[in-house]
Amino acid sequence: MSKLQQELDYAKLGMKIKSLRLRKGLTQDNLAEMVSCNTSHISNIENNHVKISLPTLVHVCNALDTTIDYILADEYDQTSSVLEQEILH
């Protein structure tokens, strides 16, 4: 099965969000307020009890001053960006 057909690793994704949140000195309450969702939803995302939606992921990344690429980096087969690939070819 190709990587594109596989399910995202939501456990890793949640741990990465939690790690970034803690490095920023934010509580789950702080992040939930910034993202306009419930604190329990942030907890559920971080603990892999729910799958984060794309719109929520975008809001979380914006709130944590990071990119979706960084959050999902472990999911890529190749770590070089599409732009780097285009420049090299």
C-alpha cells in the first residue's frame, strides 16, 4: 500500500501538537480559545481520541505559528518540499 493510501498517524500528529503547544507555554484552554473550540476537543486531538479535521488543523497551526508541513513531516516519504523538487528538475 502506498503512503498516500495509508491513514495518517493521528497519534503522532496529536503528540506533535501537544509538544508545540507546551513549547509555546500554552495550556489546552489557551489553544482552544485561539482555535475557537472546546478544551476537551484539544485534549481529544492530543490524545488521539478524535481525528483532527483539516480546518481545525489549519487553525491549530496558525495558533502555534507553525505550518501543516511541519506537523505532517513524519507522514511524507520525502522530506524535501515540492518547491525544492521543482527547482532541482
